[in-house]
Amino acid sequence: MGRNLTQRAEQARGAATQQPATLADQIQTVGARIVQHQADFQAAMPRGIEAAQLIRDAMTCLRATPKLAECYAPSILGGLMTCAQLGLRPGVAGLGHAWLLPMWNGKEGRRDATLIIGYRGYVELGYRHDKVVSIASRVVYSNDRFRLAYNLDGDVLEHEPYVDGPRGEPRLYYALARLQGGYALTEPWTQADMAAHRDRYAMAKKDGQVIGPWADPAQFVEMARKTMIRGPLLKMIPLSTELAIAATVDEGIRVDISPNAPADEVTERPTIEGQVEPGAIEPPTDPAPEPPADGPDVGWPPVNQPEGGF
């Protein structure tokens, strides 16, 4: 009996000295699990893209947003698998393709990694259709000169950014695409239109209030630019397969990591009634001047609508 008491005392002392896994340990564990699926990622990726690059990008995501390591592991792997299938690079700020963000899922009682596709990710996928020449989503500021006229013989768009000082506050948003044989131009949305869209469709909310990128003034403009492509412009242009899938899986959670699973069929897009983890939003970007991701700016002549108009 004395021996048993001694053994139990030693076990108790050992348990007391054990430290919980540190965040660094969790990052290392998750990183190792990601590496284990390199062959699966490679099987899903477009030809010419290496899974090793995706894994390096995933490690960058973990270092930039350590709370990702505390997410439900299948949701991390699932988000990466969707990036593999679409040929997007997550967490690379210079590209702006996509981000994996940790969000607290109150319904499931866990953190999930949520895939957010960026404005530049949509532009990249849009170019994969051979009839799409250029895509742009632009912001009209209060000091810009802007004129849009709808005419029977073709619409006329004139947008001259103010360059002699601050451009002012965002006033309008629009998107346009140059296509083989024509153009597509969305109707402008006002700042009030965009705020109403945010309030209705923002994924992350807490106590009924919008949180996350939409609630951050530094991110509102970038989210709005993405919205103009993801919403009205996609209804007007020919879509690559990848672009159509991206519009479905954006802001979604995926836990199926099979490389053969259609991303749009295994992704859920719940409304997160919980908390976006601190530091888990896209890196701030300056909304002016326009980023180079639109491709070479060759100027936009008077816009003639393709078949079907608006």
C-alpha cells in the first residue's frame, strides 16, 4: 500500500510539472500535419504549380496569424486544399490572393479556419477565361471627376482620379471588364449601397453587429472592390470554372481534404456568430492609387456593352 501511495504521489508531481503545449508547439504540430498532406495537395493543383510552395505559404500564414494553429485542424487543411485546387497562394500580401482567418464558431464551440478570397484573387481567376482581357474594380472618391452616361449607341464612362491632393472619401464603386469583342460595366454602387450590402451579407457578426474585415475602415474599401466583382460583374462576363467556384466557396469553411472533392460541394458558408480573432484580418492596404493587379492600365475608351447590356 505504501508503495502505491508513493507511486501516486510521484505521478501527481509529474502531472503538476507538465506544461501545456505552447503556441509555438501547436504551430509546429500543425505544420507537420500540413507537410504530411503534400502529396494530396499536389494531386489537386493545376499543372506547373508545386505543392511545396503552398506549404511554404501555409507556414507563412501560421507565423503571421499564430491563432490559426488553434483552429480545428481539418478546417486548416480544407482551406489549403481549396487554394490548391484553385491555384491560389494564401497569405502572400504582395499577391492578395487569399487568406485563412481564425474565427470563433460559437455554434460548434471551436475555432475554424475560414478561407477569404481577396480582390486580387478574383482578378487572377477572372483572367483564366480566354475571352476576358482585363478586369478592374475601382473606387470613386469625393474629389475625383466621374461621369457615366447611358446611350443607345454605347455607354460613356469618364473617371479622372484627383491627383493634386487627397482624393477624399469613397463615394462610388464600380467594376468593369474588357472582353474579346466588347466591354462589361456594372452600375455604380454608392457608399450607402455598399454599407447596406455589408450589413445584410457580412459573414462574421457578434450580438447582431458586423465584425471582421467589413467592420475595419481600413479594409472596407478592399472588401467593397471585391464585392463589385463577386456580385454584379460576375453576372455579366464569361466565367472560368475556377472563378465560378471561388464565388461559391469564398468566406467558407471546408473540412473535407480529399483532392478529388469538388470544393463548392464540400464547403459550408455559415454566418459566424462569434469572434474574429485579433490580428486575423487582411493586412491594411492604401486604397489609392489603384493596385497593379488589374493588369496594365491601357485606358478605358467609351464602353460598349456586350450582348445583353446590364
